[in-house]
Amino acid sequence: MQEEALNAIRGADTLEALQSVKTQYLGKNGLVTAQLKTLGTLTPDERRERGAAINLLKQILEAATQARENELRQAALEARLASEAIDVTLPGLALPAGGLHVITRILYELSDIFTSLGYAVVEGQEVEDETHNFDALNMPAWHPARDLQDTFWLENGQVLRTHTSNMQIRYMETHEPPLKIVVPGRVYRYEATDATHESMFHQFEGLVVGEGITMADLKGAIAEMGRAMFGKNARVRFQPSYYPFVEPGADFAIWWDQEQRWLELGGSGMVHPNVFRAVDDLREARGLTRIYEGKTGFAFGLGPNRIAMLRYGIPDIRYFYANDLRVLTQFRGDL
Ligand code: PHE
């Protein structure tokens, strides 16, 4: 039987054929198993001898089966490698490259300008409490200015920040002056959307606090930014305006020499004393020193969406956030 079984095993040319040979001899109802079952009828001496012989046969057949299985698997693998060989001379697929969003690129550009002037870049939370979005910015609940910014309220009484100015408070609350920061980020307004209004958009905030900071420093910072973004002939223009957290407050525009026109970019002003007082109150509540009263500083906030729209002739703010590749791929730039 051994010879016949070994021939059958070596002759199996597929794994399935091998499996059926294995079952035929070694399976539960196989020929070898059947022999083992006859042992009960023998005398103890015969049984020992015969049992050892059957077990040896079983081991030989198992080893042969395993060896044949390895051969078949190796052959299958070699066949597959041969059939799937890669032709490295074929031209590759042109995978589309990703890129930075046009607004991200403007925010990076602005951040680079201000870091070169010694500012730190700070980001902050978009879900905010009333204290940091309004109250500490000199906008208590009864203040009419709250209506200037239509607010998304969350069920828990928090808001989606209506401006990046919340980070003025958050930063001063935990850092001591002198300081210079800029804050790129998303803001939210509960407004009907149209070509120039979107319920989510971006802002870029600046805050400088120290001793003896004046409106001239504010003007210098904006002028520096204007020249870096719009060329050396850029000029700045300030017009009186009102924001509760600055006094005096001013809207600013930058002269875009190439297009011979003014770009209205944002709001600014000298930090209101009530803001410094509110920050000191928050610091005191944290066990920190009151350090802001008597300091001076300026703040500004501008709209990177507007810069991108004017610079690239994008007619509708909603294009920025619709994720339409026909729009996005035009502003891919370098990663
Ligand atoms: N937070 C103001 C806005 O969203 C902009 C601003 C920032 C004005 C800082 C003055 C100073 O309209």
C-alpha cells in the first residue's frame, strides 16, 4: 500500500487532487485509518508490532503529502509571479496633484508677512462662549453692536465665533505683554448668503500690546502688509469707524497700484480700555496678575476672502467653499 499511496501523492498535480488522495488514505474513513481500527482484534504483542508499522506508514504518507503540497504551492506562486510581472517600461499614470486652497494660501502669505515682523501666529476655537466672543470685547448683552453680527447660537448657550477677535481675549488672558500676534481662522455669521456674504468665511486678526503703542504703529503695520502683498507703491488709508472693542476705530483700505484702486480690507483701532479691564478680570479669576490696565495696543481684522476675490477676479464668495474643482484647480500653486 505504501508504494501505491506515495505514487498517488506524487502524481497529484493540483492541490485539490492532493487533498482527495490525502482523504483516501489518511481521512476519517481512509485506508490507513481503517487498518488502525483492526488493531483491537489482535493480541497485545501483535498489536504493538502492527500498530508501530501503521503509525510509521501514516507518518511517511503525511510527510509526503506535505512535501507535495509545498511543491504545488511553490509552482503556483512562480506561475503567478511570471504572469503578473510588471513592465517597468510602460508609461506611468498621470495622478492629479493636490494643492493648497486659495484661502489657505492667502492666510499663509499673510502669516509669513507678519511672522517676518516678529508676530506669533495663533489659532483658536470656533465654538466660543459669550464672554470671549462678546462681553469681554466691550459688547455686553444689551449692547446694540451685538446686532451688527448675526450669531449662530448653540443649544448649550455657546456661539460659533462671529469674528477672530475672541482670540484677543483668549491670548491676553494667559499671556503677558508685550505681545504681537496674528490669528487666521474661520468665523460664522447667521446671514442670508449672496455673492459677497457666506455663513462661514475667514478672517485674519492682529493684536499688538505693549507700552506706548500708538495709531502710527497700527498704520505702519498695515502699510508694511500692503507693500508686501500689493507691491512697493501700496499706500494705506484709514477712515473713522466704530467697533466696540477699539477706540478710536478705523476701517482701512490699501492702494492697489497695479489696478489703480483702493481695496477696503478691514477694521482696526486702538484697544479699548474696557477690553484690557475685562481681560484683567478674567486673569484675576484664574489667579493671574492684573497686568493689562494702563497698557496700550492696536488690533485689526481683515477678510482674506476679499483679498482673493479682488486679486484673482473671483466674482462670488460662495465659490471658495463649494469645493468645485473647476474653481479650486485654478489656484493650486505649489504645495
Ligand atoms: N472683529 C471685527 C469684525 O469682525 C474686525 C475688527 C478686528 C475691527 C479688530 C477692529 C479691530 O468686523
